[in-house]
Amino acid sequence: MIPEEGQTVERKESLSLWRDIVETCAAFASAQGGKVFVGVADDGRITGVQIGKGTLEDLANRIAQNTTPKVVPVITTQDEPGATVIIVDVPEHQTKPVTAFGRPYRRAGRTNQVLSASEVAELYLASRGLTWDQTVESDASLSDIDPEKVRKFLSRAIAERQWPIDPQTPVQQALNQLDLIRSGQLTVAALLLFGQRPQHFLVQGYVRCARFKGNSEVEFLDMKVIEGDIVAQVEEAMAFVQRNIRMAAKIEGQLARKERWEYPLDAVREGIINAVCHRDYADSGNVVVKIFDDRLEIWNPGSLPLDLTVDDLRKSHESKPRNKLIARAFFLIKYIEQFGTGTGRMISDCREAGVPEPEFESRAASFRAVFRRTITRAPFEGLGLSDAQINALHNVEINGRISRVEYEQIAGVSPAAAKRQIASLIKKRLLVKKGSGTVFWYEAPKENP
């Protein structure tokens, strides 16, 4: 019985696909190993292969000669009814990544992925038990560390985790206890956490925040580029969010009015912390927080680890920090828990707040978390309004007015449809037209119908 294709199994119909076989061997060697079954079609049909003198040796040589470091698999045959199948058993290689024909590969599910430059660096370090934040910055010295930041951190670690350390511990000793010094040199993590000017050494270490008008990236209402250490970046990014989202009223029992943020702050904070902590600092991009009328997005450079999927984030999963030293420091000040529970808490917080669960998306070189606003229909029940119309009315509530072009963007409709829908809202006395000539807009009437 030939197993199904997956993380550690590949089927190839014939030896004529030897280049694909070599690539798969490199991908397996860069992951946890695997087996290639040659003489088996994708659908599991046994086609078999002709075994002649030197067939297995020739395949072994092709694999070894076209992989770096060399992959030396165990190649055997297996008799099936009326056919022979070759089994190429590839062990996991200690040195990663492994290249095939000069290109680095790694297995992800049923596919062989070509790695980006930053993924190559990350996998190379990981195969040696290191993460990128453990690399050293040779041009930095202790004078580049802010002693006050270290003291504040120690005080927080004592208060939050009862970490057994004196808050007045000398800077160098404290950094050593945090493993932030290697071979007498400061690590990247040390500068990101406690640097006087972290961006002097890591120009990519910014958080960019933007509040846009409407639901597209056309017009800015507010913008901030946050530099400094990554602990302060989290707090400043949260301050920006709170400045640019609003309180929403929720009616609970006996018509009691309860104010709450339109996005649960704990969930948003978790998203920002995850982005800052787990981003790929070898990448030239920045962490980005984008706020629109209908959603809040948090982006960070670096996709999920290849053996972790978006679906895994919605259930119990192992914590796999991209930056071990930063993750440890964030754990000590209770920014994270180090148990892979952060995304679960984000989902739970959104459920409790009665808003849509966050959406997660992992791309080739980035990760995105999206929070969406709840469309409150209660004030408009029985009026026959679409979600797009209600969203537009909420926009008027926030910004005081709306133009036809803005309505098109928010509702996602054509100019003709926007005109019809606006006319309907005016007829229902939910909007009034303002302005004159060619310059006009729409507002809510002073008295609700």
C-alpha cells in the first residue's frame, strides 16, 4: 500500500521526472525527511519502473551531484502486483537549507517551496539552534544601551513574573542573564529591547501606523512612524489605535447602555505584540497597523513557520517563536505567555465582545491579522437596508458627512448604484443633501425619523 502524498511522502510516475525527484529530496532534507515513491502516479495508480543495471546507482548519483549539502538517500525497491516501485528514503539533513540545482527548497504539506533570502537565513540559523535575534551587532557597544530602559524592564519582570533579580543589577550583568550578550558582543535582541537608538543599527525596526478615510488606502486621516525600542513601540501603537477608533454603545438588559471599544483592545494589543515579537527582522519591511472605517489590519514581515498553518492558529498549537530572545523578554514582562495561546485569546476576546473573529493570513513573506467592525442593524431594522447602506450610515456617524465617491468606496458599488442607494436613504429621511453647485455631500438629518 503506497501512502498518500503529504509532508513526508511524494509520488513520481517515472524516472524521467528525475529533476523533480532531486528537488523533492532537497525539500525533504530541509524539513524532517521523507520518502519518494517512483513508479506511482499522483492518483495512486501503480505504473512501475524498469530496473536495469545501474538504475539505482544512477539515481543516487543524480541526487548527490545536484544537491548541496549532498543528500545521500537510501534507495530500495518494492514489488507490487505486476510492477516494481523504487523507494527513495531521504533523511533530515543537519545542515539546512538544502539546495537542488542551486535553489533552496523546503517541504510544506504536499508541495516543495523555494525559499526567499530571509527564509534561507532563518532556516540556516534554526538548524544551528539559533534565531536571527541572537546574531550579534559587531559595531554596537554597551554605550548604545539605555540603562534606564534596563532598570524599568527588570522592575516589570519582578512585578509580573517574580523574576529573581535585583532591579539595580548592573547593565552588563542583566544583559548576560537575559542571554543578550554573545561572545562579548551585543545581540540584535539587546538593541531592539534596550537600545538608545535601535534604528541606527536596524533601520527596518519601525512600526508604521495609519488611519485612512473610508475603506481604501487613498487618503490619510492620521499617520505615525514609531521608532525607539520595541517595548515602547507596542504602547505607542496601542495609543495610536485608541486615538483612531471609537467607543460603541451596546444595549444590555433593561435598556442599559454600555460603552465599549469597537474593537476589543486586548485582542488588538495581542495582535500588535505578536507582530513586533515574531516579525522577521532580517526583512527590510516594517510592522504596519492600518485602520479603515470597516476594519483594522496588523501586518508584519515574515510568514508563519513552514510547519504551522493558519488553521493551526485557531486551535491549540506549539509555540514556535521566530525570535527566541525577544520572546523570552516579552514573556518576562507578561506581553506573551509562550504557550502558543495568543491567537486563541484574540479569538476568545472578539467572541466575548460580540464582534467577528479575527482573520489570519500568511503569505510568502508576510503575515496579516484583520479585525472587522460589527455592523449594528438594530437602529435600522424594518427599513429594508443593505449592510453596505448601514455601513455608510455608520461612516456618517463617525465623520459627520459622506460624499458620493466615498459612498462608492465604502459600499463597493458603481457610481450609478451609489446614486440609487443614496436617493433611497434620502427618501427614507436617513440622509440629507448639503452643499450647492458641483460641491455637495450628505449628512444625517438633525432629527431622526
